[in-house]
Amino acid sequence: MDVYWIFQRLDWLSVIDILLVASIFYWLLFLVRGTQAVPLLRGILILVVLSVLITNVFPLRAFSWLVRNAVPALLVAIPVIFQPELRRALERLGRTGSLLTLPSREAAVEGVLDQVCLACEHLSERRHGALIVLERETGLQEYVDTGVRINSEVTAALLETIFFPNTALHDGAAIIRQARVVAAACVLPLATGHISDKQLGLRHRAAIGVTEQSDAIAVVVSEETGIISIAHNGRMIRRLGAKRLRKLLDAFYEPQLMYLGPRWLRWLSQARQRVLVYARSDEQRD
């Protein structure tokens, strides 16, 4: 009866109001998806739910007083704690207009991947070390700020020039956002987990580290051996040729290019991507 009474009181304005609030919460959760804010947000929600349940079930006056007085401080602390994520969210919102035209975006990404593969092939032949990071959904602005701004079109010649030995920008990572090289000589976090392969240097550890903390794709060219490697989701696939690198980049970027399509198509593509990554990793171990 209570549910029927609630539905009787609903009008079209109430439905719009509910949908609007739900859309805002969905948008906020979508923005922090894949960032370091997710476990923090989960911890805050668990803390709030437990506090509400305890204060409503048990007559704990002192604890209830503490919770009531801690809420204003928590509201002030949230913008400070989530400052990097809020900055990336506003930046991503500002770039929303450029993501609405999928065909042109696909063409731009295809051109970027071609130039990256061509540059890696030439760098590998000359044994010039390189670390190229391709930004996807998770913003990398905090790492961009550590480097030198370039904001130039992605070309193989530019990447080869950046990583030419003894140049001012070769010691660091070049970060690509959409179809632009936004910065070079960027400092990246090193891998937090244990790496069994002792042959991996700082470039490889930085490539794994940035992919552990974001959904970015990192391509590494070894300075000692010229071997091309690719890192994604904290896993690295090594000993790649230009054609094989291109196929892996296509596989990793495919879910991003189809995110405007049906949800089931995204799930299917992500499953295919994971299978490909594990298959390549098993092949490397063999």
C-alpha cells in the first residue's frame, strides 16, 4: 500500500527530478572510474553507511555527537582529497565536445598509431631509447605538468627528434593526448609491484607504473637492445615488431573508440582485449 501511495503522488516533474539527480550521480561516478579516487570514495561511503547504521540502531550519544560534528569537516576535506580527480573531471568535461564525432576521432587515432609505430620502428633500428605514453580515459595532467609543453601534431619525425640521444627532452616520457603530443620529458611513477625481469630499466618500470595507476598505454624502446615493448594495465609485452605493435595498439584502443556504442559491444571488446593480453604474456613466458 505504501509503495502504491508513493507512485500515486508521482507526477512528471517528480520523475524528471529523480532522473536528473540520478544522472548527476552517474556522471560523477563515471568521471572517477579508473582513477585512484575510486578506493577513496568507496572507503568514505562505507564509513558513512556504518556511522549512520550505528547511530540509528544503538543509543550512543557520544558517538552520535562525534559523527554530527565530523560531517562538516568531511565536507570540507572531500574537495581537498579529490583535488586531482576534480581537476581531471573538469578538464575531461571541457573536452566533451570534441568526443562527439566518432568517425573523425577514429581517423585521428588511426593516424596517431601509424606515426607511433613508424617512429618506434626507426628508433628501434637506431637503438634510441624512448618512452611514449598514450592517454585514454584517465587524465595524465599531473604527469604532463612535470614535463615540457609541446602541444604539437603527432608525427614520427617529431618523436624521433624528441628521443634523439643527448637532446634536452629525450630523458623522460612523451605524452600523447588524442592527436597531439602535449608534453615531453615527463616524469612518471615507477612500478609498485615486484618485477622479476632484472633486465628492465627505468623506462620499462615507468611504463608499467603509469599503466598501473591509469588506463594509459605505454610504448617503450630499449636503448640497449632496441626491443620494442608495450605496457597496459600493469602488464608488459616485449619483443614486438612494428606490425605486431600496431595490432596490439588497435586492440587496446578499440574499446575507447566504441564507448559511444552499445554496452554489450564494449563488454565483448574488453573481454577480447583481456584474452589477447594474457595470450601474449603467456607466449613471452614460453
